[in-house]
Amino acid sequence: MQRTGQIAEVRQIIQQARSLGQKIALVPTMGYLHEGHLALVAAAQRAEAFIVMSIFVNPLQFGPNEDFERYPRDLERDAHLAAGAGVDLLFHPDVKEMYPEVVEATVRVETMENLLCGASRPGHFRGVATVVSKLLHIVQPDQAFFGLKDYQQYLIIKKMARDLNFPVEIIGVPIVRESDGLAKSSRNVYLSPQERAEAVVLYQSLSLAAAAIREGERDPRKIEALIRQKISETSGRIDYVEVRNAADLAAVERIEQTVVIAVAVYFKTTRLIDNLVVQA
Amino acid sequence: MQRTGQIAEVRQIIQQARSLGQKIALVPTMGYLHEGHLALVAAAQRAEAFIVMSIFVNPLQFGPNEDFERYPRDLERDAHLAAGAGVDLLFHPDVKEMYPEVVEATVRVETMENLLCGASRPGHFRGVATVVSKLLHIVQPDQAFFGLKDYQQYLIIKKMARDLNFPVEIIGVPIVRESDGLAKSSRNVYLSPQERAEAVVLYQSLSLAAAAIREGERDPRKIEALIRQKISETSGRIDYVEVRNAADLAAVERIEQTVVIAVAVYFKTTRLIDNLVVQA
């Protein structure tokens, strides 16, 4: 596995891979890798591409009171895992390399950027769309892989790529879970043992809700209430619980198409998200 | 010269040119070609590239009360001129091809987008940055050529390309003028004979101002007043007259570096712009 923090070197290495006829796959991450990230790499491997993984904790997508500073980082461990998973090039730029000047140009995806996670994290998706846009221009991949745990992010990036004609295919990869159902997340390390035990409520309440829909419940408000009730039995503080159209996150009056049930819950200052896509 | 209105076909043709080892040059226009556009093509020819000219009157960069509907169009004349100038591929999509869905994703270049032309045309540069972003993704050129008459547009696109790591070189091409000094513009056809005669005041007042700077005037307010005085002798209505830093359009307290003197003037409903870059 090759490694570099330099954009110019990435371009060089990729040009070489391309000249050998290889397809390029991008797996953008913020590092502190877990099985969720490795599932992205596995999906890229099935595409038989030259796999570029980026590791960059992007300050532009963190709010002033969020966890940018304390976000977990361990580049050497990550490099070891990435190499083992089959990554061909690890790109780990520092902030200065990615943002050498005052950032003026940004990418916005209206409507979707202000819902759900966007409502409690103003500017977050502008930061995400902007850094992904940069990474797509640096790596110029044929395919880019995103985890479906960040479902809203996946839809926003897909819409961005479509609206702006990015020459790339955006691929969503299913959520990887712990054995008790908790979605894998770099932020899980923040949880105390008690919080870790309680955090399973996200998946459990989502599963109950999905079962209710499959059994015929069509009222999104009732589904949301069911989840709220379950979470209220823990120390978790609800940020949002919402049932939305799975294709574009539009509000749903009655569940008559495929919906995404999305939740965000704080355990003290740790914010966890999860979702399930359910066909009515 | 090849011609198409289809994005998929553009991609195919360009992939072929690239596979033959050719560099790709993009000349984005709104059509109704004049010598200013042909100077862009000539600059692209010096780069010995496969030259793609786009012709697209982009609704996203026009305000609701602007001249989108009546903007002059003549595709057959344009195709003839483009072929004669050495364009290899003419891309002339319709609105549906460029915006098949509701546009959610846009590109913004903060600060610069709200000054000068951006102040009187809210949303204009968002429309420009977004459509140029799309064209860059469709054509994937090595170089893209922009006329320096739209100086602010040139700086915004350059900053966008730099901030977002677009793999392209943005090249500015000097203004082409009529024999009396009026900058070539597709909008000049709107002018009555009397307005056409008066419109030379833009270039004349800019030239006087540039001479004053070269003779030692360092107060931008005095330069602006000089230009305002000259224009007030005509039927022209001033939109703005400004002396700004030529590198980033920052306000200038004293003229001590290279500045751009930029003006926008209405003759009835026809809005003309012009500028001169002057070294102090």
C-alpha cells in the first residue's frame, strides 16, 4: 500500500494506475477505522478497482461546539487496517493541504442539507459536500463508496453528483452492526459501559418500528412515538426521530412508499445516529 | 466540427480524443458569438488541444427580471463561426439536458459573489459557478478559457477551481474591443444607434482613470468620481464604478498595488460592463 499526504502525489499515482487501464475507487473516511469502513473497501474490491482511501477529519463539517478536536485519530492503526483490507493508496492530508487558503468556494445541496442531522448541525452538510467535491476532484474516481449509516449524507452526495454531473458513480454500502445491533461508529468509543449498553436502543427501537410498518401501521407519527417511547426508557436524549421518504427525505403524511426511519440520540455529549430503510 | 446537445455523447467523443493522447480545452459561452469568443478559441488553439465550445444560455444565472428570454440566440450562425475558428466539438444542450431535475446542488464562492455585478444581480454568480462546475465535470478539460471582460466571473471561477481542487487550469483571455474601444458583447445588439455611440464612454472613462493612476493619483474615490463624471455626460445610468484589488476584489483604501477598475452602466434596460487592470 502506498501512502501520502500530498495532493500532487495522489494525482501522480492515480494517473499511473489509470494509464495501466485500472478503474479508480474512492473510499472517503475520517479514519479511526472500524468494520463499517472495511465493508466499503470490500465493496470497492468487488469492483476490481485501484482503491484509494482518504483519511481526513474535515474541520469544515464540524460546528464550533462539536467534537472536531477530540474526534478519535490513530493513523498508524488505520494504515495497518487499510493495508490489510486491500487499500492501494492511503491519502491522509493535513488541514493545511486541504485548505491552504481561506475557503470561499463551497457546495450546497438545498432542502436536504437543513433537515435531520442538518437541522442540529448547521453547515455540516455544506462541509461534507465541499470536502467530498474536493476529494472527487483530487482522486477522479469511477466509483465512490459511502456507508448507509450516514443515510442523509449518502443521498446528498448522490444528488450533488447528479445535479453537478460529477463523472462518478456513488455507491451506498449497508450498515455494519455490532452483535447486539449497535451500528459501528468511530464515536462509539466515547460511550461509558452503561451508555454502550443503553445505546442498543437505537437499533432495537428502529427494528420495532420497522416491524410495525410491515404489520400495517401507516401513520408516521405513531411510528415516531413508538421509537420515542423506547428511547425515553434510557438516559438517551433524542435529537430527532423521523420517518421520511427514502428517495429524497421528503416529509411523509402516510407510509405508502419506501421510507427511511432515522434517529439521532445523545448519550451525554456523544451523538449517535442510525436508520432503517423499510418498504411499506 | 462535431455537434451534439447530449451530455452522454460529449463524454464519448472526449474519451475518444483523450485516448488519442489529446489535451482537452473548454470554451464555455452563451453563444451569439463575437470576436471576444473567437479570441478564446484562438487561445485554446495555441494550447494545441481538442477544443470543446459549449453554447448554453444558462437560466440559473439570470434574475427573474433579467434578459434570459430575449438574450440573443443564433445557433446556426454560431456553429458556422465556431467551425471556422477551429472548434472540434460544439456542445449545445437545451435546458432540460442541463437541468433535468429540480436543482438542489449549487456552488457558491462567498465574498466575491456579492460584490459588483453580484450586488445588482443576486444569485448570478451562484448560477455561473454552478453551470461552469457542471461543464467542467461533463467535459473534464485540461484548460478552460474565460474572457476578462467578465473579470469578476474569471476571478470567481479561478477561486472555485482552486478551492475545490478542480483538475483544470483556468485561463483569462484579454478583452476584445470595437475600433472605438467598446468591449465586444452579445448584448451590444440591444443598443440603439445613439446608445451605441454613447456606450464608448465606458472605455473612455476607464482609460482616463487608468491614465490618472499612472500619473500618480492614489485615491480610489477620486478615480471613481472621475469616471462617474464622464458617464453622467451621457444617457447612461451607473450601476457601479469601483476600484478594487485585482487579485481578489478586496476594497482598496489607497491604490498601491494592481487594481481593477470596473464599471457597469445601463443604457435603458441594456446593462454593459467593462474593466481595466492597472498597475499602480
